[in-house]
Amino acid sequence: MRPLTREELLKIGASLEDYHAIFYTFFEMSSVVFSDQIPTAAVDFNERGGKPRMMLNEEFWNRHNFREKLFIICHECLHALLDHGIRNGMDVKGATHELVNKAQDITINHMIIDLFNFDREDLREWKKYCWIETCFTNPFAIKRNENFIYYLEKLIEDPKSKEENGPMTLDHHAGADGNGPGQPGETEESKKARESCAADIAKDLDAKDLESLINSLPGGHGAGTMRGVYEKILEERLKPLKLNIKMMIKRLKRTRLKYVDKDLETFIHEDRRFNDVLKRPDLSLPGTSIVQGPLKDRLLTAMFMDVSGSCIEYFPLFQQINAAFVAESNIFDLRSFIFDTSITEIVKGTPLRVGGGTYFHIIEEEILKLEKEYHRYPDCVIVVTDGDGTAVKPKAPTKWLWLFSRPYSKYFIPRNSRSWNVTDVELH
């Protein structure tokens, strides 16, 4: 087995989010390899790593254009997420493996075009695969957006399903070893791997993505619907929300396709409380020594630390978030500042000061200077503060992320920006 090229992976990943973030998220966490063990495509789960493995027959893959390849990836993602296999329908009277596979493909194919806005005409040979129109004698009597058991029962009743040379399935459902998701050979470790995958997806999707995802499930919200791994996603969603910095950076990276590889210098910080910081009179703030690449090739992030007395104890957290971006400095241009009633950019040797009052409007003024320098507004603005400052009207409030110490006020916070408590920040 050999993996796809990095360039192809990046191009596919950047395009998948046009349909739904879940496709990108699943694809990103999967290992994608070519394999001659299968005739078309398949997904299984790595019991050791807990991550999905997407296998593609190289000859089959190369027969398709780019838009068709995106459809194949979306198709495989939904098979895994709906647990087609563990819910294999073989307890339905008259069911066969062939009919089950066709019924599952009907569900998946129509979900992609009806719910995720894929244009079926982008598939040059769509009529050779499983759709309501190709599988049933009277397609107008068949409902859309139903789970595969509905289509399986209809196929069993329809004489057209007995015909030879009927429509074919897009993929190989059982996996390369015959023990795909939910098959008799699936181990407890594989089951845990699928659940772990769902939990990771839940962490990486924002509230809007999750809401649209759950609303799009076949059969709606009723009990007994074929949600599969989606059930785990919903379960995770009900837990208290956290801001995972690693996941946030991954989401930002999706907006950029072309990577610039460079050798970069980063700094190491100590995670210490503010009382320890004050004991060091020679303290200076760490600088972000980044080898400068073409500005257009990297995402611009601006971080601002409120150094008023009520916030300064969270300076170590500010450093850790700073370090997470510096670690990705081939992707991000990072500019960091401390502020109270004035702003100071952090460079090596900058002394730490503890301020008094707090002005928020000066942050936007500084950002507009960055916009003039970079010829674009920052992709992400992070502010660590207690919220007690002055009114600010950002040009792009949706790009602002506020991290609040306790107690805090949101009186001056723009409505369209996002906010979290510093206690809800996760770094790993």
C-alpha cells in the first residue's frame, strides 16, 4: 500500500469542506492509501491507532476526474459514519448481502446530492450506480431521504432487483479483509476505534456544523433512526463545550491550501503562575522568531494580552497559545501584543509590565495597521482579558476570539465575535 501524494490530499481536503465540514474532518483524520486488495474503495478502522483507513484501488481512482473523486470520498465517509455493516440489515426477511449493499448505496448517494448539495451531473456515469431511479421499477413511488432499511425492504419487493447486470455499488463495503465495520469479524477494539473517531469529529465541528449535520440524518430525530457513529457525535455534543486550541488551529489551516515548508526557530516557555513571574526582575517576554516567508502564503494571527492586574495571572496561558501558533509557523504569521491603555508588540527583550485601565478600541486600531502592512485583515484575532474596557467596533468581528478571566463582563464585546472562559480552554 502507498499513500496519496501530499498535493492531492491537500487539494481534496480543501474542497471537501464546500459540502460539509464533517467530510473534511473525517478525511483529515484518515490515512488514505492505494491498495490492490479491493476493486474500488473501502474504509476500515485501525485498532491500534483508533483512526479510520480509507483504501482506494488505484486503477479505479485514476478513472475518475477530481469532482468524481470528491463524491467517492464523501460516499466512503458516510458509510463509516452511518455504521453500515454493524447495522447490516440481514435480519430483514429476504435480505441478501447484495441487496443490503445496494440499499446502503441508495441512502448514501441521495444524501450526498439531496442534503449536501452535490451536483449529480458531475458524475459522468451516475446511471450505472445505485439510485432510486436506477434500482426501482416505479421510482416515483419511492420516498427520498430514508434510511437503508426502507430501501432494502422496497428492493426485496421489487422484481427489478432480481435482474442481472443491474446497477453496481460504488465501493466494497466489507473492507479488504472481509471484516469491515460491523462485520462478524469486528473486534471490540475496532468498535472503540470507531467511537473514538466520532468523539474526535465532535470536538472539531462547531455548533452550526453539528446542528446541520444532525438535522440532515435519514429519518430525522425519531428513535431508531440509522445514525450510527452520529449517535456518538450527538452524545459528545451534549457535553460542556471546550475550546481546543489544537482543533482551532486545524480549522484555520483548512482555509489555506498551499503550504510553505521552512526551517523555523521557536521558543520554549515555562508554564508558571504570575506570582512566580513577578519574582524575576529580569523577565522579558519571549519573541516569535519566525523565518519570514511570502506573506500571502501564510495565515495572519494577532494575539493581545490584557496586562491589567485582574488578567495577568493568565499570561502563562497566553504564552502556551502563542507557542501553539509558533509551532505552526510555516502556516501562520503570528503577531503578539500586550495592552492596557496602550499597546506594545512583543519582541525579544520586551519587558513585562502590569497595567491599570484597559482600552479595546486601540486593538482595532493596531489591527488596521496590520491590515495596511499585510494588505489583508487578520484571519484570527485572540484577546485575553476580563472584558472590562471600552467599546470597539471591529471591521471583521467574526474573526475575533475573546478569552475571559473570571469575573468578566461582555458589555463591550461585539455581538458577532466568539468568546470562551479561560477555564474552558484546552491545549491538547
